[in-house]
Amino acid sequence: MKIAIIFDGASADAAAPADLAILGTVNAVEVSLAGEGNEILRIPVHADAKWIDRLRRARVDLVFNLCESIDGVAALEPPVISVLELLNLPYTGSSSWTTSLCLRKHVVNAALERAGLPVPKFAVVRRGGAIPSVGFPSICKPAAEDASIGIEQRSVVRTTRALTERLGAMLERWDEVLVQRFVEGREVNVGILGDAVLPIAEIDFGHMPKGMWRIVTYRSKWEDGCDEDLGSAPRCPARLPASVASQLRRIAIAAWRIAGGSGYGRVDMRIDERGRPWILEVNANPDIAPDAGLARMARVVGIEYGALVRRVCELGLQRSRGGVTTADRWALAQRLSGVTTSDAEPDLFVVGGA
């Protein structure tokens, strides 16, 4: 099988830890797939769109999508998937629609809340907007970023003054900022692979330095060996009562279905002091590096990295094979609009008149 791996081309020229991690994931996926006899083609994605012509000419059987941005801009992740859909190419992970929804934290929160799922009180703030009241402590996040960009210890605030100062600083960089009631308690991650829920993981904040908020920041994710990294260690499986674990799985699957997730995903939650779960984020196409959370969860149930990558590919191919053609959709739309259609193809280029 001929498989193209696409990724943000800016990663190859950057020195940031997150960019280097992306290249590490590309390497790991390539080694895994090539080891099974597949022909692998790396295609870096740049804003000049030359990658599209290269992908069209390659005539690949599947695109393994590891592109989380273009030139580091997360908002351009969904358009990349839209290109794959426009070209009718089988690809791994979630659709452009789901990815776009999950990227806009306040939008997906509204959909989840509307469906009756537990979401901490939230509001979105734009330049010149009023300071919202969601209760304290509050946490401020960019409304449309991933990889914990924009999240640090100062993101959690206890007073209106601190909230005003934090919003003022963040709105110099981002057009929209999510302000949400901060849930103090345990943080857990629920991984999803196809229709299966993987073992639940927990972030152990037991070694977080005194006086620091127990949150996953950008530093804790990308600065190996720093105090926040050492203070927020993942543990899988999480030690949870069976009833709580069952509730977490149910909520995660419901959230994933509302978001239209496909392939693989992760739902991050907090469990408050009363044992109530709260949804923090729905992550489409989360980090799939060998040492990342999803791979760690899979290993607990005996799914080694190569098998995980293979399963992700199989899910992408299954979705493509089970798809409905544009012609079929149009025919069905006509029937549901009361139009009688024939099985014969319409002749759109009749020469002469009747």
C-alpha cells in the first residue's frame, strides 16, 4: 500500500519542542508502516499549496494525517483535511467538520452543554468585551488553540482584577479567549479508538511544587524535566471506582459522538471533590506519538504501537469504503424532495432540440 504522511512543513525548520515532537511522531509512524511493507511518502504542508499537486500526482491509497497546523497556525488544520475530502482521498482521523468544531472550544462546549453533558460554566471574551462572571477560580485559555498553547500558571485566577489583567494580556495575541470556571480535583483522559474506549488515564499532580496550580500547562507538556513536567506525571490505568470509570466512559462516548468524531480521539475531564465529572476538552486527532497518552492507553490492553498505527489506518480505510458517492447523495436528496428519478444516467449534453 502507498501511504502519504502529511505534517506541518514548518516543523522541519523550527526548533520549538512541539515542532520537534511532531517530526518524531512522523518518524515513528513511518518506521511502523514501512516495517509492514508499505511504501511511504512524506509530504510537508506549506501555505503555498504546492503539497496539493504533489499529493494528487502521488496517487496514494491512504493519507496518514499528522498535520495539526500550517506554519504553526492551528486554525488552518481543518482546511487541510477539507482538501483531502475534496480530492476524495482516504485519510486517518476525524473529518474537517469535527476538527473545526473541536478546535473552537466555546462552540463545542455549547453543543455538549445543550446535549445535557457536564461542562463547567464558560464564556468567550473578545477585544472590548465585558469581563464575564463564571465564578472563581477561573481559567483563561485561547479559544482556538491546541497543545496547551497559552496555558501557564497565571492562566488560573482568583479575582476580578487578576482576570482582567490576564484577559488584557491574552487579547493582545488572540482574538478570542475562553474563560471557564476552574474545577479543582483529579484530571483524567479518556482515549477512544474506533468504537472502543481505552483504559482511562490520570494526570498525577502529586509532585507539583507547592503553590502551583494542578494543571497541564505548555511547559509541562513541552519542557522535559522542568518542575511542572515532573509535577504532572501520567498514570494509566487510573485508580478509579468502577462506577466513576463507567460514568466517565459514558460521558466520553456521548461527547465524541456529538462532535462527530472518527478514528481516534481523547476526551479530557476533571473530577471535582464531590466525585462529579466535568468535560474540559474533546480532542480530535490527539497526539499519537509512541510516548503520548493514546499509545500509553493502548499498551495497557496489549495494543503495541505498530498495531495502534495499523488500526488507525484501517479505520480511515473503512470509512472511505463505506462512504456514499456524491451521485448517490444527490439521487437520495431528489427522492426525499419528491422528485421521481430513473436509474439511467441523465444526458446533460443533448445535441439539437426536441
